[in-house]
Amino acid sequence: MFIPHAAPCSEVMKFAGGRMPQQSTDKKCVNEGAWLGRTYSAEFTMPRDNVVARLEEAFPGTGTGDCGPICLVRYEEERRSTGQASVLELDVRYEGQDTARVKLQAYNT
């Protein structure tokens, strides 16, 4: 049985194939565990201005997806062989006029 536990955000970002965007705060990174693959999650707050462009810069290869009102995804099966996530989802929710809360899911299928 795998129990989710805190993980260094640097470990999560490396697995996700990106980096934590500048000016990110309130960071929470978790190794979700998995039976056959790896699964990580992260949540963080960042400035709302240009949030999509800033996330696309921090996580290369992402594009608009269908995991929420503002969502970026990347599906790359070949990344699995490099030890990185084959699926990355970034769900963005606005919190007030100035900030956005981002939920990241990175896993292998």
C-alpha cells in the first residue's frame, strides 16, 4: 500500500519536466505513490497576470487541455523512459484579482 507523503518540490518539478514558476508561493508538493508507476502532485499560488504564458514557459510542451476551465496538458509517452511523467496536467483557478492557484498532476500511465 502506498501512502501519499510530502516530497521536495524540486523532485516533483524534475519528474514533471519543468520548474516552479517565479514568484510562486504557498507551495505544497506530494509523492502520491502508485502501484505500477509514479504519481506526484503540487499546488502553488502565483501572480494571475500572464499565468498561462508563464506556465507554458515553466513547463515546455504544454498546451490547452480539457481538465478544467483553464488547463494545460502534456502527453508524451516517450518521457516515461527518461524517468519523467508521461502525463502532466496543470489546472488553474483564479483567487481574487491578483492571484491564481495552480494544481499540478504528473504521472506515468
